[in-house]
Amino acid sequence: DALVLWGDVLVDGHNRYGICQKHNLPFQTVQSTLFQSMEDVHLWMIDQHLGRRSLSDFQRGVLALRKREILAERRASAATDQPEGVNPETTSASAESTSTSASTGVNPLKSRSDIAKAARLSSSQVLNIEKIQKQAAPELVAAVKAGTISINAAAAVATLPAEEQKTAALGGKDELKQAAKKVREVIRKTAKEDAPEAQASQGNEVRQLQERVAALTAENLALRERVAELEAQLH
């Protein structure tokens, strides 16, 4: 198959191109007319990768989150550049359509459940991947990509200071497991200590509600009695 180009950018056929270069084989190219910008190229590539089974859960999650970023940037840009008097909803919808014209899906991925569906993950996995992207040290991210640590465990380790993350990641699989276990034990201990306070607070709220209901009931009965007295006087 011919390699697909958009201008000088190789869009599809990277493995074929590598084989041809390695063995000095001739190859054909064809210019794609699907794309209007580099962002369209990125969206198309992301969708192609999301459809592949060879990618890990973490890789698919990262790609889906990147797709959301591109689409969000498109919407923001369209809203900023819109002419005066133009309906922003119409402009946003138009931008959404354009930005996904070269993409296999039209879902703007505005919610975490949308991202999870696109990446074939659970919403909790997406949440953990977001946490890893925001908080994880480079060494921890590398460990997740290598499959040394699970997404769930990595999200737990990512809550530690960067230096502790780095030490755990460089220590290998066992060290990472111990770090994740440490974080989870702290979380469980904290939750257990907070439980009595939470129960007490909830009990106070229930009592306050019960007292309020009793007061309103008494007030209602008093009003009914007053109405009955007034009716009796009128008759």
C-alpha cells in the first residue's frame, strides 16, 4: 500500500517506510485530502492508535486525554475568533464538526465517561491516568509505560513527594509495590480515624432535622387549631 502523506508529513505507513529504508526498497506515496490542519492529522492518528490492541491501557488513556485536549483547544479557539453577533453554540458545533472530520469518531470527549469509552477503560482508570499525568515523577511514568507497576498502584505512588516516587521507581517492581502499599495503608488509617467524627457529624445533622420536623409539626397543628377557632366564630 502507498504511504499516506499530508504535505511532507507521513501520516500512515511508518512501519512500511522503516522497512523500505532499511532494505532500500522503492515505495509509493499518496497525498491525503482528509486533513485541513496538523491537528486533524493528530486526531486521525490518535483514533488509529486507539483501535489497536497492542497498546496498553495507560497508552490508550493518554491518547484519549490528548484527543480531548485538542478538541477543547479547537472549541476555545473557535469561541475566541467568532465574529460579533454570531451564536457561540453554532460556532462551537461547527468547530467540533470540522475538528473531527478526519477522525473516526465525533464524540467531543467532554466527560470522563466519554474518554473511558473511547479508550476502552473504566472511568476510575481514566481518573488515575489523569492523576499520574499531573503528579507522577518521570521515573514513575516510565515504570507505568514499561508495565512495571499497574495504573492503580502508580496513581497511589504519585501522591508521594517526587523524590520518594523516583526512589521507588528506580528500586524496581518490589519497591514500587511497597510504596503503593504504604500509601494505601495511610489512606485506610486516615479513613478509619475520621469515621467516628463523620458518624458523629451525621448524627448531629439527623438530630437537627428531627428537631426541625417536630417544630414544624407543632407549628402546623397550632395553625390548624387557630383556623378551626376562626371558623367557629364566623358560624
